[in-house]
Amino acid sequence: MGVRIAWGITGAGDVLGETVAIMKEVLKNYDLEVHVYLSKEGETVLKFYKLFEEVKESFPRVRTEKGPNAPFLSAKLQLGEYKLFLIAPATANTVAKMAHGIADSLITNSAAQAMKVDVPVYIFPVDQKEGEVITKLPDGRDLKVRIRKEDVENVERLRRMRGITVLGQIGEIEEVVKKIC
Ligand SMILES: Cc1cc2nc3c(=O)[nH]c(=O)nc-3n(C[C@H](O)[C@H](O)[C@H](O)COP(=O)(O)O)c2cc1C
């Protein structure tokens, strides 16, 4: 049996397709067991981008948030069932909450509880650099959005937080996996 990790997906459409591709790639190339946990909006946005069925078909365990402790991911993390908790992609909302110690959703609560017992948490926030970026709409069209200074500041706050590693690029996920496999 492979190394077991928990992978949290929040409601960010930006780089969602790339993230799902990387998830499948690391599953194929490494001795891993990936359990997927979706925020409520993570499920909504996966459906918007027509990726929900693909994720369900590719991963044996996909659970969607009912509340901060349901499913009880925080306990599984604290009891050592997972080698690490990876959150990708992370919305500006989830990052803002975590940066300010709020733990009222499945992903933010699980991350906070994991950090309390030194289970490594990795996060890939979509909004990392201030300024304009082009993102893909669910129908394939481009949309120009401006990343806010406040959201970038929250990412910087997370970078300084003990127990969590902010990934600057989505490609760094493979390095994280390689280290534990
Ligand atoms: C189609 C779609 C795409 C979205 N993409 C993003 C995104 O790229 N980044 C972001 O921060 N929020 C995005 N949102 C908004 C979040 O889903 C929203 O802030 C939500 O409350 C996040 O909840 P969560 O952090 O618990 O997943 C998107 C929403 C929709 C409907």
C-alpha cells in the first residue's frame, strides 16, 4: 500500500484543470494513496469546470465538506492517518481565513488541527502575485482578473506561519510527493 495523503480542493477555478492533471500524474508515478477532500465550493467549482466526475473516477475516496468536522478529516490528520495535508488549489477565501486563525470550514479547520500536531501542511494559493492575470472560464474563454494586494498579504502571512509551506508554483507539488515516496 502506498503512502497516504489528504488532498484538499477549494473553490478556485484558476489552475483547477492543471491541478487535477497533476493529481492524476503523481498518482500514476508515485506509490501514493490520495484521499480527496472538497470544500463545498470546491465541489461546486469542479462541477462548473466539468471536472467533478473525472476526479471521482480517478480517486477511490472523494468526500465533500458538510461542516468543519464532517467528514472528520481533522481527527484523521491528528491521529497520523495521513503523511501530509496538501491544499491545492486554495482560494483567496481559504487563505484569508487560515492567515487569520479562522478554522470554521473543513479545509481551514483540518489545516489548523494538523499544524497543532506537526503534520506537515502544504498549500498552493491561486492569488500569489499582485496584478492582472488571465484565467480560464469554464467555457474556455479567457478572463482578466486583478489579484488584490490584501490577498497577496494573506499569502505572505501564511508563509511566515509555523507548520505550513506555501508552494509558489503548482509544479512544486511533485517535489513534495517525491520527498515522502
Ligand atoms: C466558477 C468559479 C470559479 C472561481 N474561481 C475562484 C478562484 O480562482 N479564486 C478564488 O479565490 N475564488 C474563486 N471563486 C470563488 C470561491 O469559490 C468563493 O470565494 C468560495 O466562497 C470559496 O470557498 P472555499 O474557500 O471554502 O472553497 C470561484 C467561484 C466560481 C463559481
